Amino acid sequence: MGKRNLIDLLQDIQSTQISELSVTCSNQKNILIP
């Protein structure tokens, strides 16, 4: 049970990081290409 929760937590963190990375890339693209 504890291990399962840890895996879920890691996946949540991973999804969040990917989302933030996508936003960062989009923002940089907007700056580079007006």
C-alpha cells in the first residue's frame, strides 16, 4: 500500500514537471518567435 502511494506520488510529480516544462517551452517560443 505504501509503495503504491509512493509510485502514484512520483507519477503526479512527473506529470507536473512535464506540464511546467511544456509551459516553459511555449513561453520561450513566444519570446523567440513574435
